[in-house]
Amino acid sequence: MKNATIKSRNSLEIFRDVVLALFLREVKTRFGKFRLGWAWALIEPLTHVAIFSLMWGLRGTWEILGHSAPLFIFLGIMPYNLFSNNMTRSMNAASANRGLFNFQQVRPIHTLISRWLLELFIFVMVCAVFILILWWFQVDVAVHDPGLVLEALFFLVILSIGAGLCTSGLVTMFPEMEKVVPMLTRPLYFLSGIFYAAATLPSAAVKALAWNPIFCAIELIREGYLGLPLSPYISETYLVKVALITLLVGLYLHKRTWIRMVAT
């Protein structure tokens, strides 16, 4: 009988395999027990789009600044959901998988990355389906500046990862933050430009909202996708700086707290 050989893996291969296993576990946990399954990931944002589009329709128009209201609102709700979900679902990523930390290869950062990847996968899937639906109904879905859209999305993802690391670390140090963070983020739904644009607001309001990096990201995405004029108060540099600073703070907090995540 031949001796079985065990192939050794390097650290990168172990990292990849652990993240993939946790990713599949997250998929099963979130969607496997529901009949609608993956359809719910599409239904939820489309419900928001339908409600706000109907509100505009009741005002006698299905357009916002000369563009399809559903597309305009979709370009706001999806980036916001990506940020919000990455941040809030990071809070309990470690605690939900604590039993797996008995395995030497599994660390809290793996659980966080698996959740971020799932949110990004859902984002891409829902965007593709929705754009196909609009195209089917002969809505102009051409992208004005793909580079700007991708750049704004990239730094929004960096911002959301940094925020997720921050909330994960804060919840580890102060467990009551798990209830406080969702309360603090609810106003962002109305302050991030989901169903309105800077061009429809007074200059004073835009100047105040421009401190919100999510609002900046959504405005940049709409500028890149629809070709809308950008307010002088919206700064791409500001978004980049806030995203990178948030990421650095998040990494610092994670370094300070990851051992406690495993031990508690």
C-alpha cells in the first residue's frame, strides 16, 4: 500500500482557503435557510428604488435632472448599502465565528474579509441584474466615465472596510457599541444623497453635506455614470483622504483587539 502524501501549503494558500471556506459558510448562513435565498438580495434595494421612484412619479415626473429616476436612485442606494452593510456586518463577524478560532489557521481578519467579499459579490450581482432590467425597458444605461465610477467605488470600499475594522474593534472593547452604531448610522440614510443630488440643494446645504464622505462618493459615482455636473464643494481628494485615514485607524484598532476577539 502506497503511503499517502500530504501537500504542504504556504501561508498565502492557507489564507485563501480559509477565506473561501468562511465565504461559503457566510453564503449558507445568510441565504441558505430562506426560500427566496439570493432573490432577497435583489428585492431589498429594488424596494427602496421603487418607493422613491414612485414618490417622484407622484410629483408628475419620472426623471431627476434629466435622467431616469430609478437609475438615479439606484446609483445612490447601492453605494450606501455597500458601505452600511460592510460596516455593520463587521461588528459581530468575530463573535459569530468564535468557535472556529479553535483552529489555528482561522483568525478574526479572515471572518471580516469573507463578509466584505460577500457584500461586494452581492453588490456586483444586484447592479448587473438591475442594469439589465433597465436596459430591457430601453433606459439609457451607458456609463459616461467608467474610470471615475470605479475610482469612487474603490475608495468607498476602502472607507467601508476601514469603518468595519473600526466598529469591529470598538465592539470588542465596548460591547454596548453593537447597539449604538446602528443608531448613529441611521441618519446617514437621509444625509448621503440617496434620493437627491447636490444640484437640487442650496449651496449651504451642499457645503454641510460635503463633510459626509459617503455623500461625496455617491455624487462622484453619479457624475461618472450620468455625466452630471459636480458641485465645487465635492472633493475627490477629500474622499481619498478620509478613506485612507479610516482604514489606518481601523487597522490600528484591529491590531489592538484581535487577540481579545479570539479569547473572549
